[in-house]
Amino acid sequence: MILEIKKLMAKGAYSGEISFDYQPPQDLNLLPLCKIDGGVKVEGTYEIFDGGEVEVTLKLSYKLVGQCSYCLADAEEQIEYSTEPLLFVTDKDDADNYVYDGNRLDLSQAVVDALLFSQPEVLLCDNGCKGE
Ligand SMILES: [Zn+2]
């Protein structure tokens, strides 16, 4: 999941679509007793600005499976999550945005961050589960 920014600029592809499957690392901090079933489907768009800054929006979808946080019955939930526009800049001192080297833009960190944000606080077997 690398965007080759210089190559895209050379092709005049200043904006476009992103689509790939992502296999999260085993040590990703998920809800207790839960895992991601299969991979994470990542889609999105990018736009390259004049100064080399790149705006990326990501849409994640995946299935979270595991045990209900309340009653421990089997549970699963299809998660769909869209990020706000994320800005990638080449200024290493910019703490508010993602930084890249102006050439190869690695989306891994942004995807992991979005994955962590996208998780529900609990996974339930049923919306009405009271844990009995
Ligand atoms: Zn339950």
C-alpha cells in the first residue's frame, strides 16, 4: 500500500482511487476475544497538491468476530468506517499530519490508525444483549 507519488505526478494522475486488501498485524490491539475475519478491504481516494502534499481519504470494511463483550456468546459485526481527509506532508516537523518523503507514500500507519478508531467499544451478540 505504497503510493508512488513521483510516478503518479509524472503520469499526470494528480487524483485517483485507492483499493487494496490489508492483512492487519497479529499484535494489533483489538477488543478482547475478538479478531478480524479475513482481511480488511481498503478503498479511498487521493489528491496530490502543487506543493507535494497529498490528501487521502480511506474507507475500511471488515468483519469483526469473537465473543460478545457481555455474555460471551459468538458475535460478529460488519464494520464500515470512513476517515476524515488525511493530509500527508513532506515537512518532518509537522506533528499534526502524516509525513512522507515526497516520493513513496506509505499508507500503513494511516490504515492501522483508522482500524483502531473504527473498532466498536464492545462487540455484542445482539443489540439488546444484557449479558444474561
Ligand atoms: Zn451477548
